[in-house]
Amino acid sequence: MLGSMAARRARRSPEEARALILAAAQRLFAERGPDAVGLKDVAAAAGVSHALVTHYFGTYEALVEAALEARANASRALLLRRIAEAPEDLHAWIDALFEGFADPVYGRLAAWAMLSGRAASAEFFPRRDRGMKQVGDVLFARFGGRVPRARLEHAMVLVFTAAIGYSLGEDVLAASLGKRATAARAAEFRTYLFELLSRELPLARR
């Protein structure tokens, strides 16, 4: 039996092994939060050795950042897909961005990155991959004749900031207003943000 397990592991490609570890880490981060998870926990959940986890990710911080980067890439892909499907539906784009940031793994890991100081590092992945610039390039290529690049970027920063802040603080923000966080209230907020931006950006309105 041990021989068959070793054979299965030997047939796993480096990409498959890395993806397996990353998926296990994201499950644990969603359940417990990154501060309550160690590399040995991830190794056990993935069914691999602790040495293999450190081989692919090096440190705990690098593993957490890799998980956050994977979630950020998925959120950006969702946003770009919505833009392609609904080229001038600003509300659909806002919904996609809020959906991506509402992911519990993303929220927990983004909070970790900010509170741990990792987000301030010159090596933090958003500085490297420039994901917002990628989205801005797509939007400017489509609407550059109607929307100045600077105004488009300000609008993007506003929506990204609102989506991140809302995902991290929805419950406490609602409570501080003497209200409850609900799906209906979140939808109202997104509609308000859409109405605010639609006054500034000459795109299609719902």
C-alpha cells in the first residue's frame, strides 16, 4: 500500500502538487483564518509532507500570499468576464467586484496582509502583477474616447476600495449604524455606488 501511495505521488506533476497544497491551504484559511493555520496543518490537509510544502512555498507568509494572489486573480478574472459579457453595464461590473471580494478566504487573507504589514512590502504581488492596470487597460481601450484615463482610474480606485472595505467591515459598519448586515442592504449599497459613478462616467445606465 505504501508503494502504491508513493507511486501516485511520483506521478503528480509539480504544478499539480502546488495546486493541491494551495487548495488545502485556502480551505483551512477559510475555516480558521490564516493566523490559526500552520504549514504542518496544510501538509496534513493536502496529504503531503511538510518538506514538500516548504519546497514549493518556502515560508508560511509566502503560502498565505500565494493563496491571496490566487483569490485576487480569480476576482479579476470574474470582473473581466463580466466586462466582456456586459460591455457597458457598470452595475454588473460592480456586482462582480463585490462578489469577488466577499469571498471569505479573500477577506481573511486581505486583512492579514494589511495588519501584518505584508501589503506595504515592495514584493507584495499587486505591485508586481499590476492587476488594476490590467483592468484599466481593458476599460480604457473600450471607453478611452469618452472617459479620460485619470477619471477612469479614480473611479476604479473608488470601487475597489469600497468593495474591499465593505467585504472586511460589513457587519461592524452596519452595527455602528444601529442596523443589521443583510443581502438586501449590500445590494442597496452597490446600487448607490453605481448611481454615484454613473453621474461621472458616460457609460450605459440600468
